[in-house]
Amino acid sequence: MELTGKKILSFVSEDFEDLELWYPILRLREAGAEVHLAGEAANTIYKGKYGVPATSDVTFDEVIPSDYDALLVPGGWSPDKLRRYHSVLEITRHFHTHKKPIGQICHAGWVLISAGILEGVNVTSTPGIKDDMTNAGAIWHDEAVIVDGHIVSSRRPPDLPDYLRELIKVIQTQ
């Protein structure tokens, strides 16, 4: 399997975009990766915008970022909540500092903005946060997926196949 032995962390909170959380998790698990979900509380059920549940494995504060090979930040309305947690921003900065893959889609760019890691980075997102991304110093593109080093970004659910194809390639190089 193409990602056997890789451990991936995904953030989760209320109102995540159902497909933007579950499609990557299922695709990465299918490729052999172990994926853990971190939420405000462990063993807690969070509901997506359309009601699909996801159960957290650990709390944000319990995460040891060095134990993981990549980070997923799902979109939806949850990134606006996620970026308010100091530990979420610290985890995101750790992955950036250590050049470990960070996958972000749709509104997930808000977490990377609040972590202060987008200066000069080529990205995409939902057009709704284009101004936020550029105001944070990012170079925004209206494309299905953008890879800039270890940061892989995508716009919205229809782009998920392209997003995961590129994210898996980046994780494989780690």
C-alpha cells in the first residue's frame, strides 16, 4: 500500500464539511495510512454540516505532533472554530516548521492564516476566503489543487479526487 506506516492527524470540530473530512480520511486509510482525529474532547462525536458524525480519538492538547507524518484540516464552518484553539495553531506551526505535509481544503485556510504560515505560499481555497488568504500574504489561485512544497490546498468537494491524488504524492515523499 502506498502509505503503509504513515500516521496522519486530522482536526475535527462541529460543522465540518462532511465530504472534506471523510473523503480524505477514507482515501488515506485505503492507501494504508493510520488516521487519528483530534478534537476539543477525546472520544466525542462531532457532527458535520450535513449530519455525518465523526468521533475524535484524542484532544488537541494530547497531540504529539512529532508522532505524525501529515496534517489534514477539513473545511466547512469548523475552521473558524478550530483557529481559536492555541494548541491547534501550535500543531499547525509544528507541521509547517518541520515541512511535514499539510492538507487544507475550502475554508480550512483560516487555520493556516491564524497560524501565520501563508506568507508567500501559493494556495487555493473556496473563493469566499480569497481576500483572507491574500491579506495573510498567500498567493491565491483559482485551481482545483495547488501544491507548494509541503502545503497542499484545494477549493471544494468536487476537487477532492485531484486534492487527494496530490496530497498522497506529497505524503509519500516524506
